[in-house]
Amino acid sequence: MKSTQLYKSILLLFTITLLCSCSKQEKTEDEGVLKVNEDGLPIMQPLQEPLAKLTDKFIADKKFGVSMFFEKTWSEKNDNVSFLVAKNGQIIYENYMGYANKRTDERITDETPLHIASVSKVLTATATLMLVDAKKIKLNQKVNTLIDNFPYPEVTVQTLLNHRSGMKNYAYFTYENNNWDKKKLLTNEDIVKVMVEKNIPLETKTDTHFSYCNTNYAMLALIIEKVTGLTYPEAMREMIFAPLGMKNTFVCEFEKDRENIVPSYKGNNIEIGTDYLDAVYGDKNIYSTPRDLLLFDTARYAPFFLNADLIKKMYQGYSYESKGIRNYGLGIRMSEFEKGEPFYYHNGWWHGNTSSFINLRKEKVTIIVLSNKYTKKTYQAKKLAALFGDYPFKLNDDGED
């Protein structure tokens, strides 16, 4: 009888221990999911624990190489630029020079928001994937289930993200054949109206061909609005900018912000005006700083950012119908070489603004260059990858990208 009682006691203790263990495991798994706010909206969060601290020797060594590249490439007399290189979220080198506004003699500083052009797509894609992770939408979901009157039945959220929708660029089809009155600002909603009313055909059959197209990301902005119930500027602020402390980052709401945004310039310092396309967002129209973009990039290493499967999908190529090293993931460009690591980046150009966002994921290196004066120098930043890893770029090569 006593042995039976002892056996039952041991069995009960084992059961309690097992339940406690499972409870702890469930808690650990819960901690690895995307965070949501009180309204159920997914939000990014900074890393809770910083990445490994860089040694003084490492910083000094890399700072020398980066600063030599900067001084060789950029000129205080001729250039406007915001420039930053960091590893593990820690700044190795940064520099800011030139005019934010020549009319007012305002200089560019580390707090000056510049137009990041198509680098905006990286952030739009991130917000979209957060909504996928939160099960608000699906990657294979048809866009016509999300945007009223959307005219292309085979286009999915994923084919918007990886530029395989086959749609035409709105900058072209609104300009042609008097499809739009150029004296009126074009909005994201107007793009859909023109596609429907003017019966704009697809350029290629959906998901058969890669074609980089701003229309894709203008549509993603509409999807973000539909799913969140917020405007795109509000959604980006609540999901990404505010939680990460990106205090100098915003989406340009053209009618409200047009007098306050930093102007852009041609290479000869002539100011470039705005036009009817400047109210469209999602594909462009985010203003930011290198320091804010560093906060964003570093936060993407957090274990609760996105689930592992989505991160894998973000950084894989989808377009192999043409030979070459260049490819596109979900909101990120990549170069895939026979040897060495894939090179992840996104460049941008809009009016005189140029931008380069480089994310060396294996090395956790962030390289950001922004300029509001037109130049191709911005795109030479990829050469700096050679300082940090196995990438086939020559740091001392004088050739332009």
C-alpha cells in the first residue's frame, strides 16, 4: 500500500513538473512573435538586448577605410550628402555636408530629413509583411479582394512586393494620351481610377516576368490603408516610426508638407520643382535621416520582428527567367554571386534626390547615403561592402555604378 502511494506521489510530481515546463516553453515561444498595440496593430520594437559591442580597434580600423572613401568621393564645395556606416547598430562613421535649402542657407545635419526616394519601398514592404505576420492579409491574397475595382484579377500581394505583377508604371500611363490632367495632383486612389476608366492593360502576364514598377508599391500603400483603417502616413507612423523613435522620419503629405520639405537640386544647383506625381506615396515620399534608418534596420534583427519563414521569403530571389546576378526579394534588391554572400540593398532616385540603403545581413552592417542634389556618387557606397565581408567590389575602383 505504501509503495502504491509513493508511486502516485511521484507520478503527480512528474505531471506537475511537465506542465510547468510546457508553460515556460509556451511563454518563450510567445515572446518570439510580432508585437501588437492595444488596437491589434502590429508594431516594430527596438532590440531589447544590443548586439555585440565593437572593439575600439575594430572601429578605428574600419573608420579609417570608410573615411578615406568618403573624402575621396564627396566634396564640401560641391555636394549635399548624409552618410552613415554602422555595424551591430553602432555607428562607425557618419558625415553630413552641403545645403538642405540654399535659399535659406540651411545646412544638412544628422537631424535633417531628406527624401529617401525608392528606399521608401523597403519600409512599405516591411509594413506589409508585418500585416502578413499578424494574419491581417496573406502573401497569395488577390489584390482585388483588398482594393475596390482593382482591374487585374491575378495580381497578388506577393507579386506587388517582388515586382512581378506585370502592371505598367503609373508615371507613364497617366502622362500618355491625356489620361490625366497634369494640373491636378495624382493620388494613389486616382491611379486605380485611371487604370479602370482608361482600360490600362498589363505590360506582361502576371508572375511571368520581373519589371521594376512604382505602381506596385503605390498599391501596397492602399492595401496598408485598407487593412489598418489608417492613412498610409498614419499607419507608417504608428507601426514603425513612433515605436522605433524615428523622430525625424515622416511620410510627406504633399498638400500639408509641401512648403516645409527639403527641396532637391540638379547637379548645377538649380532647384527642382514639384509636379503632379508628388502626392503618390508607398513607392516614394518618405523623408528620413541615416540615424533613423539605422534604428529601423537594427530593429529587424529582433527575434520578435517577423517569423523566420517570412524573413527567409523577404531575402530570397523570385526572378530567374533572365540570367544575371541581380534579383529582387520582397522589398529588397540583391546581387547573388557564384561565391560569397548575397549583397542586399535598395537604391532610389526621385527628382534630384538619390539614396542608397545597404544591409549586409551576415555582418550586420548598415550603409546609408542620402543626397538632395542629383549625383550618381550615392550608388558607389556598395564598394564599402568590401571592408566588411566577402563581396566582389573594389573599394578603390573609380568607376561609377
